Amino acid sequence: MAETIFTKIVAGDIPCQRVFENEHVFAFLDINPLAEGHTLVIPKRAVARLEDLPAEELAAVTAVLPQLAKRILAATGAAAYNVLLNNGSEAGQEVQHVHFHIIPRKKGDGLGFRWNKKQVTAEELTALAERIAAQG
Ligand code: 5GP
């Protein structure tokens, strides 16, 4: 199995603050949190990219997200949260082991995305949707 900093964390070779574990899934606090309670939820097996993670392992990871997020909100008093997955270095992925971020959010916390919406025509959207749908 490929080794990553996260497999070392799962194995206990690198310390972490664990908040959840089952057969396939491990969750622990991010060492450099964007907010109090920022948590990483990972498959125990190291797979770098989302599209390469077998469906059962992805299902196991995503199945725990809502309950875990609820616990994090209860523990931190946050009102909401973002679930984020950086998939590929251009998207900001630094650790080559699939991980969902749960990032608690509070009003006025100053976090956020640059959400620079673009104007496109209906024809452009139609052509693009057809191109995507036609991919194998
Ligand atoms: P990425 O940019 O790959 O989506 O996120 C990687 C995350 O892993 C970062 O938020 C970073 O702070 C966190 N991280 C990296 N190394 C460690 C570590 O050794 N321990 C913990 N708890 N978090 C880590």
C-alpha cells in the first residue's frame, strides 16, 4: 500500500488528535486549522485522487460526514460548515491521500471562497453539457 503522511497518522507513527475511526475511515483535527474544529476525514487506504477511490471506500467515508459534522458543530458552537475536497494540485491538494475537510463556519469568520461567477450564454452551456455527457 502507498504510504502518505496520513497513512502514518492512521498507523500511529505520527501523532494526531483523532475524533473518529471505523474499519475504513479515520478522522482527525487538521494541524493548521482554518477554523476551530477543522477536521480531515480520510479513507484508511492511501488513494491520491477521488476518482480512483473505489465506490465502497468513498461511500464509507461520505457516510460518516454528516454525523461527524454534527458532533463538531455541537462541540464548537459553530452554526454551519463547509465540506471541501481539494482534488489535484491545481485545486490546492497538498497531501496525496483523499481527504474531506469539514470546516466549521461562524457568522463573520472571514473565511470564504473567491466565487467569481462568469457570464455565459445558454448556447455555451448547452454545448458544454453535451461535450461532458458524451465523454466515456
Ligand atoms: P490539502 O491542501 O491537501 O487539501 O490539505 C492538507 C491538509 O492536511 C492541510 O489542511 C494541512 O494543514 C493538513 N496536514 C498536513 N500535514 C498534517 C499532519 O501531519 N497532521 C495533521 N493533523 N494535519 C496535517
